[in-house]
Amino acid sequence: MAGVYISFPFCAQKCTYCNFASGVFPAALRADYLAALHAEIAAERWAGPPDTLYLGGGTPSLLDPSELEPLLASFAPVRWREATMEAAPGSITAERAAAWRRLGFDRVSLGVQSFVPAEIAATGRKHTAARVAEEMALLRDAGFEKINVDLIAGLAHQTPASWRESLEWVARLSPPHVSVYMLEVDDESRLGREILAGGARYGASDRLADDAVAELYLAAVEFLLGLGLHRYEISNFARPGCESVHNLKYWRLEPYRGFGADAHSYDGAWRWSNVESPQDYVNCWRAGQPFILHWDPVDRSRSMEEHFFVGLRQDAGIEPDAEEWRRFAVPIRRLTDDGLLLHEGSRLRLTGRGVLLSNLVFEEFIA
């Protein structure tokens, strides 16, 4: 069954490293955007009922329950196998948490990124470690058992000691799922532009070398394993049974439907994406035009490539079919000889070193 992704690109402030189509927009645009979103969802003709929901952004936790309820009513009478709310620390209240549970959400993903004040400030965030702890308590009081905490390795001012401080907070708060991302700075982000200009704002002059970032990531892998959080995908760690059901669809090439600005969709035969900016999205709705900007067919050749560069992100790896073994025999042999891929029976998976050099591995399977 398909997963549903809904994009709410509105934020209270824009993170310095962020290159997503999100930001601080006028209140009037928000109202129009929600109307357009209702229209796109209402026009969908489902082949079968979807079973997972991920409300991302942006900062969808800023939505008032009165805005959220009619949005989810568009999917009635669907009973979600998993429904995730993406949230920024500082936006969670007891009332909102209770409303999310009432509306069917059972999982919250908290974009913490760091528990260390200097690192938090460099990202443009305004939360504190204490605030995160308070809000996790609110979520648990509301009945949420599935809570994810995001961390970023490679932030400005980060050191092995400060990274350990963030990890210790994870141990203290004991979420069943943690995501650890190695910072990649896009040239179009505020931080990226500052680096290109040779400036020092946002910690641009205090960036960590790639090797240092890799060391922080490896430290997190070991630390989280000690907490019973096993890596099941390059950036994701969970206790058994607490993996993100929705995100697994992406890595297993299962169908998903995206709604909203810059949302992407996949049905097995096609990939398509909506217009990028919220204003363009609203303009399409007002003009009665399609929201879709790009259509891309997924033929057999591309399907094989995607099986490798998406599927190999999983710790379990993939099981290539006979045609894939033949097509990629040369890069598989080379990467195995180089210690980046492990061939176990009928399966292939990344080695520990392969995880750190995963982008180079994936390039080998793209024509």
C-alpha cells in the first residue's frame, strides 16, 4: 500500500544549513496554501487505501489543530498503520500533542540537531536541551511511544566532547529512534553562500573536515548501539520494532504519494514532483493548473539503478536479481575488492567503510 507525504513548508525561522523549499512566509499565503493542499488531496484517485502518513516540512507542528483536522479528514476513513508528525522543539504544547493523538498520529520526529547551545545558535534554532526534555515529557504524557530525535554531525563549533554531550542527552531522554545525519552544506543555503563568500557568519569559518565528521558519526554508531538502537539505514537507528514504517517505503522502492510544494511521488512506473515554492503551488491552484512540474518514467534500467543506490542504504542491503548481477558485475567486484561492499550469499550490503563512502559507492551504479 502507498505512503502519503504532506509538505507544510512554513517555518518560524529558516535554519542556516537548510536548502529545502521552506521558510518564513506571510500568513495570507499559509491560508491559501492549505486551501490548495485540500484541493490536491481531494482530487486524488486512490488505487487502494494508503497506510502510512508523514507530515513534514517546514514545521508542520506549527499547524493549529483547527487547520490540521480538516486536512486529515480528507483521508477518512483511513486508519493509519503509522502517522508521523515532524516537529521543531519549541512548537509543542500539551494541547497540540493531545490533538495529534486524537487525530491519529502515533509518531513524532523531533528536529533537535544538537543539545549544545553554541551549536544550536549557529543553526538558527532557539531551543534548549531542557526545552526538548520538557516537550518529550509532554509527548509521552499524551500517549506517544514512538518518538524520533534528529542529530547532525558536523555543525559549527562541534567537538568530540560536545558531540558526546548531545549523545548523553539522547541516553537521558531514551527515544526509541534516532536519526544521525552527516552535515552536507548546499551552496544555496545561507551557510553555503557564506562559505562561498569567505565569511564567518553561521559558523562558516568553523567547519569540520570530512574525516572529523566521519569520526563523530562512528562514535554515534557505537554509542547508540550501546543503548540498544541498531542502525537499520545509513542515518537511522532504532530499537527492534521501532523503525520508521513510512521511510522504509522509500528505501524499499514501495509507492508513495506526495502532496504540497516540492512534494515527490512514486508509483513504480513513474516519479513526479510538484512545483517547488509555496507561492507557485498556490498560483497553480488559483489558475486551475496541474501542480506537477516534472514527470520521469522509471524503465527497467533505471529501476535497477534505484534498487542499488536506494536499497543499499539499508543495513540489511539488497538481493539483486540475475539481470542486476550481470549488469553490475564489474562495479560489484571492484567495490567488494576495495572493502566497500560485502557479498553474503545472495545479498549485497555496505561495509562499515562503505557506509562512510556511500556516495562514491552509489555513483558506481548510476549510468
